Amino acid sequence: MKFKNGIYPKLTDLIDRSTLKEIQDSLAQTFETGVVIIDRKDKLHIPLGSVNKFCMCIKGTKEGKKRCSEFLDKIKEIDKPKELICPMGLSCLVTPIITDEVLIGWIVVEGLLTSRSKVLSLVKKLPSEFDIARLTSVLKRMSVLSKKNIEARKTHLFSIIHLISTLCHRKYQLDKRNIELSGLFEINKTIISTMDLRKVLMSIVNAAATTMGLKKCAVRLLDEKGKALVMTTSCGLSKEYLKKTEVLVGKSIVGRVVKEKKPIFVSNTQEDKRLEDPSRTRKENIASLLSVPLIFQNRVLGTITVYSSQIHKFTDDEIAVLSNLADQAAIAIENIRLFVLRSEGIISISQSLGETIEAKDTYTKGHCENVANYAVAIANNLGLPEDHLNDIYLAGLFHDIGKIGVSEKILLKPGPLTLEEFNDMKKHPTISVNILSPIDFNKEILSVVHQHHERVDGKGYPYGIFDITLGARIIEIADAYDAMTSDRPYRKALSKSDAIMELKRCAGMQFDPKIVEVFIKILEEEKENQ
């Protein structure tokens, strides 16, 4: 039975060494002979007090170490209880430790039913480096158990083996569940922090590879026509392997996964005829693979595939783990897709409404787009998260939508506004929120739009508040700068340098001084790059 590539930890990870030592000593006392516990992933685990003294004499020599090493290789081929004769003539009972149908180690009881005469005859043939007198002396003190006692103590041994397997199973199941939950947590954490599909997919492949204990993983998504799978994100795969970017639905393994809507694994890529080009997997050192579909509401979005460099038959349990991750990944991918569609729809609406405003107020042509771009530049410079940048952009596009409800006579008036006219103008942020609310904008965007004419000194409108959202303070500065540098019915555009001077003058009164500083830095860098 092959050890799973990284899926199962070491025996000493499942049971601590002190517990193994107690088990080993208990068995040594029961059998009155040497006991060795071998870890599937480690070399011999040999607490000195539990090893047959005869064996310790042998292992203390170069020739002895060599012979014992060769014997160890034989032990690692055993997957059921078996008696073996070691190179020194000792009859050893080798019992595998198996948990979850996986071989993770062995217990070797040394010196059972050993014939003294047989060992003595072997000892005489040993190279001169062995201390024959000492070996003979140790041999005479060795206990040789009767067959009746052996059978009874074998029963005791098998009960100990069962106990070890049970302990390993419980610890493994707990560790495996923790790893799986950790993978799901990493995916969810990424989803919460960003709506960038590339970053989310990278989180998914890394989480899947880590959870499955493998190094290679890939996500393929269906193209717009639903005819082919496109390699989208991967880890651990070479550039050469990634050159083939598309797989037709129904072809090869991943294509069959999409068509059949169920997981498929290949335990040996060089023998499975379902693979179109086994030479590619051979060059990539892929011996086995497991691919599961990404399904959302019975609709296949793509596949997630993990690859093993060792020949391995994936268990139902492993398939279930990767399928759980795939379910979470499918939800994330679909949510991002809907978010993008919603954003594109909102932007389309904004462009239509913007055109309506510009038709009504020709002096503000391109104003909302300019404000949105300036605001995003400021927010990005401040280090705001990506989803916040999107909110800032939308707030910039929509901040003046409410001017639809303001009379053209006021918007296009060439002179100063009367108090009554200005009071009407101050209503446009509230009108904007009333227009946007039915479109299901989030509260952050609505707050920014509603507050973009408030001031840090509390003398703004519509409410004259001091506690202004960061987004509103950003939009306010971007809005003021673009307004100052554009022609208006009541004045000509200011130069950029004069507008910057005005921003500095009003910092701390109308504008947040820190944001003014950031924005001026952006404008200066922009000027240098022209």
C-alpha cells in the first residue's frame, strides 16, 4: 500500500513519542524481548531500553548496520502480520499499523521462537569485527518463549495495534478536519477582502493544494460559449505544461468531469486511456490526479484539479474534501461574476443618467467621470482596499445625479444664486440618494453621495455635520478641484495652480488637510509625468 503524498502525517505526529515509548516498553516486558516501532515516514524509532540486547550488539558495527538496513527495507514491504527471520537468525513478528486503510508504521517484536543453535551457527560466520564472545554471552541470557505463550502474547500485541490505530484515526480525523476548515477559512477571508477574481482563484488553488497535501493544483473555467475549459489559475505547474490553455468539454479528464458533472480520478496517468496525451503528464511528473467540478445551482462553472507525483488511488474521503472546497469556490466565483455584472449594469445606468445631467447642464460635461477618477487615485494613494475603491468610483459617478431635480435656470444661471435658489441647490445630495436607493446601492456609497458637500468645520450641507465619512471627504476635494478647473456659467475656469492654492487655503475649514496634501502630491506627480 502506497503512502499518501502528504495527506497523512507521521506516526509521531498522531501519537506523541512518550506514549509510543510507553507502548514499546509495555510490549517489551510482555514478550521479554526487544520491540521496535517503525514510522512509515521516518527511520527506525529505537528507545534503547526496548531493543533486544543481541540486536544492539549487532547494530553497533558497520556490517551489522548494513544488514539491519537491508532487513528494514523488507519490513517496509509488509502490509499484514508476518514472521521474518532477520540476518542474525532472530525470528521477528512484524505487525503493520494501519489507520483509515493506510499503512503508517510497523511494530517489530524481535527474537520470537529463535533457536540458539541456529543463531550460534550464524554468529560463527560473522566477520571478525563482531565480538563473538559478547554476542554468545548475550544470546545465552535471551528468553526463548514457548509456542503457547507466544500465541497468547500475540493476541495482546494485536490489541495494542488496534489501540494505536484507533488513536491515530481519531487524531488524523481531527487534524484533517482542521486542515479542511483552514482551507475554507482562507478562501472566505480572501472573498471578504477582495472581489478580484484572480486573487480569489489564487487563494482557492493554494487552499486546495495545502488541504490535499499536494503541490500542484489548477482551476479551469468554462469559456463564454461553454464549449471549452480555459486554464485560469494554477500553482506548482510548469510554463510548458500551461501552454495548452484549452480543453474541450467531454475530452480528456477535466472535459469529462464537466460533461458528467462528477469527480474523476486517475491513479496512474501512464496507464489510463482517458488521458489524451500521457506524455505531458509524464514530463510534468504527474503520476495521479483528481478533478472535481465547480457547480453552482446545477450549472458547471469549471473544474479544480489536484496532481500527485506518486501513484495514488484517491479515497472517497479525499474526493469529499476537495468537493467541499469546490462547492465553496463555485459560490465565490459566481458571486464575483454577479458582482461584476451588477457593477457593469450600474455603470451603464450611471452613464445614461450622466448623459441626462449633461444634456441639462452642459457646463458639467465629463465632470462626474473626472471626479470619480480623481477620487479613486486619492483612495488608492491612501491604501484603501480594492472593494472600497470600487465604492468610491461609483460614488464619484453618481454624486451629482440629484441635479436632475434642480431647475435648469438655477444650474445655468450666470450670476450668484439667491438664498432661495441656493436652498434648492442644496437639496441635490438628498435627491441623489432618493434616486439611488431603489437601485440597491450599499450604505457606504449612499453616505458618500449624501455627504459630499459637508465640510470638516461643520458648515456644509445638507445637514452641517462634522462626522463625515472618509469617502465623502475624498469626493468633496475631487469635486471642488474639477469644478474650479472647469468653465461654469458664473465664471471662467481657474488655472490648476490657482485651484491648488484654493485647496490649500481651505484645508482644515472646508477640506480634510491630510487628503488635500495627498491630492496635491498626486497632481504634482501627474504634472511631472506629462
